[in-house]
Amino acid sequence: MANRYKSDLTWSDVTPENVFLNRRAFMAGTAAFAAGGIAATSGVPAFAASQYSTDEEPNAWEEITQYNNFYEFGTGKSDPAEYAHALTTSPWSIEIDGMVEKPGKYSFEDIMSQMTVEERIYRFRCVEAWSMVIPWNGFELADLLTMAGVDTNAKYVGFETLVRPEEMWGQKRAFVPWPYREGLRMDEAMHPLTIMATGIYGKDIPNQNGAPMRLVVPWKYGFKSIKSIVKITVSDTQPETSWNMINPREYGFYSNVNPEVAHPRWSQASERKVGGGLLAKRVPTQMFNGYGAEVASLYDGMDLAKNF
Ligand SMILES: Nc1nc2c(c(=O)[nH]1)N[C@H]1C(S)=C(S)[C@@H](COP(=O)(O)O)O[C@H]1N2
Ligand SMILES: [Mo]
């Protein structure tokens, strides 16, 4: 995450998408006026820059929304883009239960009226060794948990995706024990880098990316970032997580990006940047996906090869 506070603006900072504004625009004094003009004419909301955003070039909208993993809609990379339109995302609610002061079903609108959405341009690393840079819009998970009032003795947060086979045809197959489940330790869940994403490039998050609300944990392998969440359970025991249930030898609960711990079937030392072209060189994978300065201390004293 070198240079992430760089604030020079050039026209190349406006992506080919033409509507997206690089966060640098907002730090660039007079240039902010021109930037605001573009936002106004395109109708895309402008978000203040976040200290947590990378200044790496984001992937194109087409890459982010047409190369996906969302097994509820099939296992092919283009299946989610092809089939996820069948998903009804309104009305939507999230049940928050377990060790919270205010358990209950919260509607999407109710949650959004209480949350502050900002832009977070994050690196994203799939366990399959491909990566992207994605300009999410979302709010900190900590704010949602605080809204529900977390019991001080709680240690973990579990998440579940919607089960609706009529709309999610992949759920008619038993390959994953539905619902898709994920979980975080409480300090990971409360970390300011951990967000609930509701948009990409200032637009509502597309169904194939996990509409209307999905988790994003940028220092962990992509499968931890569970999509289309309908349930959050706060507890004092480690929740079951889908890939760990399917194959505990290959997928641990933590799944922090770690170039030194190979997947049993492939190396994690390097990665392919999606959109880089077929001839592009692989790039080295960074410990904690480049977020070590922010999160390494969460794992002080832990053996990360054992707690993979
Ligand atoms: N419910 C659900 N969430 C999911 C998945 C899934 O199959 N089902 N796939 C995961 C994996 S493996 C990755 S890499 C990311 C992909 O997110 P993206 O398609 O937005 O890039 O979503 C994660 N979240
Ligand atoms: Mo993944």
C-alpha cells in the first residue's frame, strides 16, 4: 500500500468508465471542482476519500461484474453474471441474533438510514490466486454491530447467505451445504477495514457481486467475503464456515492472505491480476494482501501456518 496518500490528479485518474472518480480528485484542491462537475452530470454520488483506500488502478466495471464466484448461481466465472438477475433483492432484511442487546429483523432500508456509506478502494485476492482492485461503497461492519449492541462477552460473528433455490439455481445442487456460511473473530469484525458493501463504482451493488449487502474483508481470501447476507449471529463460539466444512484441510477459519502458506494444491506466493492480459506477469502476493500494517497485530503470537 505504498503511496496510498498520494494526491496528484491527472485525467488518467478518471477511469475509462468515465463516471467513476478516483479519490485523489477530492484531495486535489481546485481539481475537485472539475471532479464534482463530472459527478453531477453522471449522477454518480461523490464519496469522500478514505485513508483505507489503495491508490492502485481499480479494475473495470465489466471485470468486476462479469468474473465472479457465487456458487448459488453456478460454479463458472460467468455464471453469476448470467443468472443472478433472477434474485429478488427487495424487500430484504437481515436478522441479527445471538449475543446482542437488540436482536431482530432489520430491513435493508432501516439499516441504510443509520449507516454512513463511503468509498473504499480495496485490493481483493481470491484463494484461487487471482486478484482485482475494487472500488466498493459500504459502511463499517462495526457500525452495524454497534447498532445491534454487542454483548461484551461475545467472541465471534457468523454470517449466512439467503437460501432461495427458486431464484438461486445452484442451490438445487448439494455441493455446498446451503446456506453459504462465513465467520469472523470479533476483533476482525470490528476492524475498520471490514465493511458491508452495498455498491461498486457508486452504483448499487449488482446481484452477482452479492446484492443488496455483502461482507468485504480485504486481508482475507475472497471466500470470506460472503454475499447477499440475511443473517448475522453474534456468539461466544467459533461459527461453522462453508469452505472449512467442505474441506477443512484446504480452507481454514482464518484464511488470511499469506504468500508463505501454500494451498495444498497450489502456491499462494504469486497471483494473476484480472484484466492484466494473458501475457501479463504474475505479481507477488503480499502478506495480509498488503494490509499488514493495519491488521498484523490482530494475530500477534499466533502460528499462521497452523491457524491458516
Ligand atoms: N454466498 C456466497 N458468497 C461468496 C461466494 C459464494 O459462492 N457464495 N464466493 C466467494 C468467493 S470464493 C469469492 S472470490 C468472492 C467473489 O466476489 P466477487 O464475485 O464480488 O468478486 O465472493 C465470495 N462470497
Ligand atoms: Mo474465491
